[in-house]
Amino acid sequence: MEKEEKVVVILLCMAFLSLTIVYATFYSGGIGGEVKEFNEYSLPGEAVRFEGEIISKRFTYTGNHLLMNVDYGSGVVPLFVPSGNGANDINSRINENDRVIISGTVGEYQGEIQVVIQSSNGVVASSN
């Protein structure tokens, strides 16, 4: 391998490592990221957890994403479950009026706060 080729390989490895660190820090809740209780002051990007009651659910017209509204005691928050993050599984397990525990990431859609579910275990039935 020529000297220039070795330099390119090293630079590519460094770029990959840098991107991995940035992703782990900023997009996955940080390394050892703190999960906060959701409230009206929660900010986009925060990992949150809360308990509430499903008041409505439906699939989007395109993309087969699941949309739900949850009454968490202080108001109603929309949930967005991308089709690739377990939308069908959650839909089959959870019904309207079920009490659930939500774990997700605060997001924003058209200026409104929502909670984005990252996996099918982000919505589980509460034991209460």
C-alpha cells in the first residue's frame, strides 16, 4: 500500500470514529443519557418517560406510521411510532383507554411537541 493510500485509510477511520461519537452523544440520549419525566417544559431531543392513558390511535394514510394521543394527567401529548420502530406490534398490544408507560424521545412536528417512540418496547401496558 502506498503512503497516500495509508493516509486516506487512516483519515476515513478517524472520520468514522468521530461520527460514531457524535451520534452516541447527541442522537441516542448521550452516553449514559438521563431519562427525564415528560412535562410541558420537555425539549426536543430529550429522552423521556411517563405514564398515561391512550385516548386515540390511528395509522397515517401513507407510511403506515402509528399516531396516538396520550393523556398524561397534565394534558395530552401526541405519540409518533414510525412503521420501522414497532408500529404494528404496539397497535396489536395496546388499545384505546389502556393505561401505558411511555419511553421515547421528545420531537417536534409542525411546531408541536410530540414523543417519538424508538422501539416496540417504548409503549407497554401499565400494571395499574
